[in-house]
Amino acid sequence: MSRARQPPLVTGISPNEGIAWTKVTIRGENLGTGPTDLLGLTICGHNCLLTAEWMSASKIVCRVGQAKNDKGDIIVTTKSGGRGTSTVSFKLLKPEKIGILDQSAVWVDEMNYYDMRTDRNKGIPPLSLRPANPLGIEIDKGRFPQKDLESLFPGMSADFTSENFSAAWYLIENHSTTSFDQLKTAVVNLKKQANKKNEGSLAYVKGGLSTFFEAQDALSAIHQKLEADGTEKVEGSMTQKLENVLNRASNTADTLFQEVLGRKDKADSTRNALNVLQRFKFLFNLPLNIERNIQKGDYDVVINDYEKAKSLFGKTEVQVFKKYYAEVETRIEALRELLLDKLLETPSTLHDQKRYIRYLSDLHAPGDPAWQCIGAQHQWILQLMHNCKETYVKEQKGNALLHSPMLDLDGDVRPSPIGHLSQTASLKRGSSFQSGRDDAWRYKAPQQVVFVEKLTKLVVSQLPNFWKLWVSYVNGSLFSETAEKSGQMERSKKNARQRQNDFKKMIQEVMHSLVKLIRGALLPFSLREGELRQYGGWEMKSELSGQWLTHVIQTVRLSSESLTALEIPNDMLQIIQDLILDLRVRCIIVTLQHTAEDIKRLAEKEDWVVDNEGLTSLPSQFEQCIIHSLQSLKTVLDCKPGEASVFQQQKTQEDVCQLSIGIMQGFIDCLEQLSTKPDGDIDTSHLSVDVSSPDLFGSIHEESSLSSEQRLLIALSNCRYLERHTFLNIAEHFEKHGFQGVDKITQVSMESLKELDQRLFEMYIEFKADPIVGSLEPGIYAGYFDWKDCLIPTGVRNYLKEALVNIIAVHAEVFTISKDLVPRVMSRVVEAVSEELSRLMQCVSSFSKNGALQAKLEICALRDTVAIYLTPESKSSFKQALEALPQLSSGTDRKLLEELLNKFKSSMHLQLTCFQASSSAMMKT
């Protein structure tokens, strides 16, 4: 389907002023496809369609009608383009009426006038030759009723050509308000007119000129006849008299008309000269009109006039015309230079550039102005980019000198994720950044970030016009219809096709400069040494934080989207995608590195406040720190259209995996550091325990500091929670954000955590179980006890009761910190005690009957008391201890054993309550 034509545009009219019915030539663009396409033509609001003559799509000839407006536009309406517009206007002049008695520089036909509406001559009646104003003063029509005047002057008339003319009526009707002085002036005018009428001899002779010639012809005929009849003598005297009369008449006529005819010849010569000037005044006035229109900026008018002059006088041989046309060419050449200077002037809008290119094209400027403009615009964009870099580098260095230690933010220009774990960073373009550490702590963006914002804004604002100028150059829309007809558009399109590679290099140079300038500010290590000197120069005291890099990535992404919308080929923009990928990778690396540093400082924030599950806030702070860091990377990890995955490179996957493992290991080291610090290095002045947690012995409430065993228990509780919850949650977040090697991260972290847990557990068991185990042997043999020679048992001895009380103390301490750790700790303590008791029993060489009964009573009492914490190892130890004893053969011994066991359980019922918990709470080992 063909594209609709553009609306008509009138760019010139010649002449641009005149009286009604003046013939004008209208020039412009899209003025219709033919006479039938022309629907309307108005000049100064008057419809001129009836007199319009369509010549071409750029030319229409018509006559100006009687319009109400003195000045107005020329509006052309066509079927194909609709109602048009006009860049020029026409000024309608009021015609000057010239009477037969008025002086005029041109000959006025006194008897006929030309009717321009009908192209016919019409005769003027004799009465119309009367003067319009006989008094020669301004006429002021009064408001006297006509009937009153007729009654005052019956049978009279105010018409001064009438036989019944009444001067009084005329004065009342036309000069009722005229002053006396003006009436005196009118009298003087009447006297002058009367004197002119008296000097009528010349007019009389002029009127009787034909009579003289007829008389002369008649006399000549009579003279010839008399000569033929031979009557010369008879009529000699008469003939002589007639000849004398004729000679005198001829001499008188010559005398009278010699001056008149001379003046007439001079007037004819002047009239011819004036006709030439009038006919060719366009050329004679053109140099001055060109200067005036150039000063006013009406270049369209200048071009139209030049085209007209070129077509009329370009090949003239008349010297006068050549001289004036040479002046025109001189001014047009100056105009070409002026337009070219304006075209190459920067900054300039796309509209002005197109306009100047079209003007230069219509003026047939040498070379290729459009390509010159493209080259100048390219160099200007590059210069702007480098000037932008130099400006901000100088500002950075200047600000660095002005910074005081309190205002120097280069040491840490990033908000800590620990300080606002519950906040989500807002990284929208143009948003401000604020740290959660302190509402009063604010900082401005680093110079590199501001520079990238400014640089991308500059490119996005300038490159679209640069690209559109090239597109217009390629499709030929820069040129007018005149250029299209002259074939200049085709030549331009051919030049554009030949220069496609050159323009592609221009775009690539702009893109490379943009990318390298950003790399020099943010990724200097990615540039070569020579490039770094050209595109770098920044002072890198500390690397930008992940949040600033995220903001930069968002800025570059928006710029890339804006450039993509221009339909620039993707291969030219691929370098920007590579930059975005490198920035994303660097942002992830930096964020993870900073997160690892923040994790190491978590030990400083441990408050040792234990909740009812035996946990401090440390695991939660660790998890929230990781989650916040990952959330801040969400926009970086997400792939926009045309972007590649940030983990597509194997090296990136490995680096991110190692950094993630390092973060997890850093927190594990933090736990180990906290749990193994000397007592004096831990600040526990703010220690508190959840009120819902039972505290049987009040050890923590009563003391102002934690023992090393209590810190080990808290660390074990935290390790248990990390293993079962925190690390798994973090692994889910890693997978959710697309991290690679999550299984490896989790596996390595879990193994390291289990190793720490086992070390801490062994340390705690060593602290608690060794004293109990060490007290068994001295207690058994206290008072020189001998298994071979002992009395009948009366109950469980004190050493075992003391061991049970120590075990109960361990239970209370563990239960106070974490109920979930009780089965694990108690089972291990019971294993150590049972193993030691089994060893001691096996070392006895022999037992007496009472000794065997006493040993079995104590072993059974201990076994039954800690039954819910028995493990296969402890059960095996108790079994081995019982097997080392002689068997009880009599029922009396077994009954005594049962009674003594019941007595022991009854007497220590209160102490043994802690061992009566549901066996379901026992941890499987």
C-alpha cells in the first residue's frame, strides 16, 4: 500500500505584495498531483481557486482577489495531501486611484480601463471624466437627511456637472464640518484650476490638429487641379495666398508642437525604461532582497528567488543582467558558506541540521554537506565523552585534597548488610543510598558512579539524533522535491551506500569509547596499559561496593535499552553487553567478598543472649546477612533480554563457589573463635537468659560471666541449629538465585561444621566427664575397701552418689542452655562412666560373696538410674562389668539386691527426677 502524500507546503510567492487581481506565482512542495487534485486555494483569506492554474507539484499561478485582510498566508488544499501550510505570506496593497488631471509616472488610458476579472476593455462614459474632488480638500460627508436638503433647495442638485448645480447644497453635503481655513484653501485650489483652463491654446491646437491637416490636404488638391487646368495666372494670387496660409499654419504647428513632441519622445523613452525596470525589477532588487532575507533567516525565500533568477537569467547575454546575476551568485556563495558553518556548528538540533542540509542541497553546494555534518557530529560526541571523564577525574582529585579524616568515606563507602539486615536495598535509577548504621550517617555517590550516570546520559541524549541523521541520509529524506527532481537524492543514496562501513566504524568507535571509559572508572584491570592511560586516571583508594556496582549496572542496562530502541544492529551493541556481563560478575565477586568480611565481624556482635532453644542471635544474623547480600544481587543475577547468564563461564562458577564456601567457613571460624576464647576476652556483662528456660541451680543468673563450658554448650547449640536449619536455608537461597555448585558448597560447609561440632563436643565432654570418671576409682577404694573382704551390703556407697550428683549437675547445666543437647551429652557422659566402671570391675582379681553383691548393687543402681541415656556402647560396658562379677546363686542374695535397689531409688527420688524424662527425647547416636 502506497504511503499518503505529505500536506501541501507553500515556501514562496512572487511577487509577495500587490493590489487586488495581481497575478502571482506560488511555489512550494506537494501542491497536488494535477488540476483535479487541487481543491482549494486561499490568499489572505480570499478564495482564488477560480483563477488558479496548476502548473506542477511545486508551482501554481493565480490572481489575488479582493481580500478583507491586508496580510495573510497562502493555503493550498488538495485531495491527496489535505489542507496545507505556508512559510510565507502575501501583503495586499490598496490601489491608488489616478484621476485624469493627476500627474502620473506612467501613461494612463483616459478613455478605457482594463477589467482584470473578465479580461475585457470597457469604455468610460464622458461624465466619469469629471474630477473626483473639485475643491481639493478632504471630503467630510454630513449626516443631513436627503429629504431636508431637497426641500431646502427645490429643483437644485449637488452634482457639480449638473445645470442646476447648487454650491450651498454641495458644501452642506460634503463640507458641513470643514473649517474656514480649509475653505480658504479650497478657493485657492479653484483659482488654480481656472487658470489652467485659461491656458487652453495648446489644448485647442491639439483638438484642431486634424482640421489643419485636412485643410492642408484640400489646398494641395486645389493647387494641383488649377495647374492642370492652366489657370495658374487666374488663380495665381489666390493660390499664393493659400500657400502662404498653409506655410504659416505649418510653421505655427511646428512651433507649437515641437516642444510637445520632444517631451512626448522623452516621456516615451522614460516610459520604456520604467517598463524595463518594472518588468525586471525582480533581478535588480534580488541582491538587496537576498541580504535582507538572510538577515531575517528566510532562507526558503532566498532559495526560491535564486532558483527563479537562475532559470530566467542564468544563460542571459545581456550585460546588465549578467552584472546583476553575478552579484546574486556572490551572495549565494556567501550564503552557502554561512549555512555550512551553521551546519557544522555544535551543539545543534536534528531539525536544524536537516534544514541546513536541505538548504545546501537546494543551493547545489559542492561536496556532501550531510556527510560532513555526520563526521562533525561524531567527533563532537567523542570530545564530549572525553571532556566528561576529564572533568570528573579533576573533581575527584580536588575533592580528595579537601577531604578531612572525619569526612573521608573512601575507607568504607558501602552500607553494611549487618547494620540493616531487615532492609532491602533500593537500587532504582536515580535513587539515593543510605546506610542503616545510623540515620545521620549519609554519604554522596562516588565520583565514578556520578561519572557513569553523566556519561551514559550524554551518549543516550546525543546518539539517537546522530543515528536518525544517518537514517535520513540513507533514505534521502534530507532533501526537498527540487533535489529529488535534480537527481541529487539518488547521488546521495549512492554515497550513503558506499559509506555504510565508515559510519559503522563511527558507531563502533563511540561504543568502544563509552565502554572503555566505564571500564577505566570501574574495571581498570580489564584495560591494557596504553588504554588505561587514555581512558583511566582515576584514584582507586578502595573498590566500589556491590550496591554501587548494582546501581551502575542498572544505569548501563537502561542506556543499552535506549540504544537498542533505535534499531542499531546488535553486533554494534554487543560490546555493551560484554561490559554489562563483566560488571555483573565483578559485582557478585565484590559483594561476596564484602559479605565475607562482614561475616568475620559477626563475632563482635555476639551478645550471648540465649533463647528458650539454646540459641543466640548469631545464626539468625548470619542467615540474614547472606539473604540480604543475595537479595541485593537479584537484579544483577537476573538476565535481561539479550544478556547471557552470569555463570556461563566456568571460572566465574569456580570463583563464586569458592567465595561462598569461604563465607560459610568464615562463620564457622567465628563460632570456634567465640567458643574457645579465654574467659577474660569475652564481654558477658550484658548476658541474659530467656525467662522461660529452667535454671535448676541458678548458675547463670547468679554469675556475671560465662564459663568456658557454658560457651561450648551455646556454640554446640548454635552448631546444631546451623546444621539442621540455617545451612539448608542458605543452600535453598543459593539455588533460588541460580548459583552453581550449591551441593558442593553445602557439602564442604556441613563437613567443616560437623568437624567443629565434634571438636567442641569432645572438649566439653573432656571438661565434664573426666572429673567424674577420675573420681570413681578413688571413691571405690576409699577407706581401704577390698572386694575380697567386705561386709554385707547395706546400700549404695557415697562415691556412686557423688558421681550421680555430678552427672545431675552436668544435666542441669546442659538443660539450662539447650534441652536438645541433654541426650547427646548425657549419653556420652554415661558411656565414659560405664566404660571406666567396667574397666575397674575387670581389674578386680576376685570377689567375695559380699563383694560381688556390693559391686552388682552399685552397677545395677547406676545402670537403672541412667537407663534412658544408655547407648549400645554403654550397655556393652555395663554388661562386661556384670560379667566380671560372680553370679548370685541364692535367692536371698537376689532379694537383698532388689531391696537395696528400691531403697536407693526411694531415698534419692528427688535427685533422680531428671533421669525420668520420656525416652522419646533421647537423641539417637
